[in-house]
Amino acid sequence: MRPVGRVDVIRTAIDRGIDFLDTANVYSRGGSERTVGEAIDGMCDELVVATTVRGEMADRQNGSGLSRKHVLEQARASLDRLGTDYVDLYQIHRWDDDAPTTETLSALDHLVGEGLVHYVGASTMPAWKFTKALYEADVNNYERFVCQQPEYSLVRRHEEQNLLPVCEDQGIGVIPWSPLAGGFLAGKYDREAGGEGRLAEDGDDPVTERFPDAHWDVLDVVRDLADEKDTSPVAVSLVWLLHKDVVTAPIVGPKSVEQLEDDLEAVAVELSDEEVEYLEAPIDPVWPRQD
């Protein structure tokens, strides 16, 4: 679960059995980490807490990126905001082409050695860069990335031709971000009239023009299957991800307890192989992403 600034939502999620919380130092310039810290006060040992590093946290040299200085500095700052002595999973938010791979890996390895970080992960990059990082970690005896955070959903399947085969081959956990495509797969939007939701309010382009016809076709079949199963488009979209052996768990970001309940409904939904094929039929995934 990715926190969005609501302590009550996070605590309800924990009460409902969610034990993995994902955040990032760059979200609200540390505000999200502080919210998580408040929500999990005294419960850290019962949870898996993850955060990320890479984004700009200060307008100065080494104020962003994956240099050793920034990684070590921000790890300690994240722990302070979270109110914990360690973080279970520390992830690079994006790759930094200006930092040598070995410099970043050695910094992450140092944090593990100090006990400040238990495991390290990565997010969103070309498969060749991820493979190179795994190789350099192996040959230098550095901590290896144990998970990858790609964008992955029923309408964003390009990673099936990029990162996912590497993760499956190397035994890397996959925790996709944007599993509902920014709310598109929640069924809030209409092909002709737009609709109400974050994407309809974000930017100058109407939501009807921001997604190709194939994506609207996916939404149509998601809605059809949701009606057939007496559930929500959210649940169908999330259970499709849970049906994928390579996926460990999707990262959801409910803004309310009601949205959280919609997300959790997915665990009670089942899909047949034929239904999975039905959901996937409108899109032929390619890399790099073409939309």
C-alpha cells in the first residue's frame, strides 16, 4: 500500500491485514514518510516498510540522484522522518545516469552492512540497465536488488516485454505501481463524456483524448466482467495482477477507507484462464511503450 497522507487509512489497512507500506522521500518533500511514521508508531517490527531515494530533496549539488553522498544522507533522513532505526526495503526511485552503477550499489551495500536497511530494490528502468546492476552487484559482492517496481496494469503492459522476464528469471519480486492506471481502470471515466476523477482534472488534455481506443476497449471488458461477477472494476483490475505469477503484490494508494475496501475486495475475486485472456485481448504489449 502506498500512503497518501491519511493516518486513518493506513491504520485501517494494517487492521485489515496489510503489512507492506511503500512510500518515498520525495512525496511531499518528506511529508508522506512523516505520515507513515505517525501511523506505524510502535508497530515497525510487525510491518514491512519501504521507501525510495533519487528525487530532488534540496536545490543544491547532490540534492538529488544516486551519488553516494545523496543516498547515505537521504537514508538517514528517511529513518528520522519515519521514526525508525531501520527500513526493511530501500529502493532507487529511478536510475541516475550521472552516477556510476558501482557507486550507487556500494552505497546501498554500506547501508545494509550498517543495519539501516535490510534489503534494496529498484524501480522503472530498461531491462538492460537492471540486468547490468544485478551483474555488477554479483561480481563485486554487493547487496543485490531483491525487487523491482515497474508500471504495470491492464492498459500498461509494456513491461511484459522488458523488465518482467528478467525478474521472473532472476527471482526478483515485482511490486507494480499504478495498477489502476491513475484511476482509469477504476471505471470513473467515460469514452465519450470524460468523467470525474484525478485524470479529468490533471492537465489541459481531456481524459477522452489521453487514452487510445485499445485502453477504452480494455475498460469496457473490465466493466463487463465486473458486472458479471457482481464486483467492481477496481477488484477485477487488481485481481488480474494477482493472477500473474511474477507479481508479488500491486501497490495501491487509496485516499479513503472506502477506496481501501474497494481495493481489498480483489482478494475475494477469482479469474479463470479464459477470463484473463478476455481481459488481455484488446492490447498486444510492446516495448518501449507506444502510448
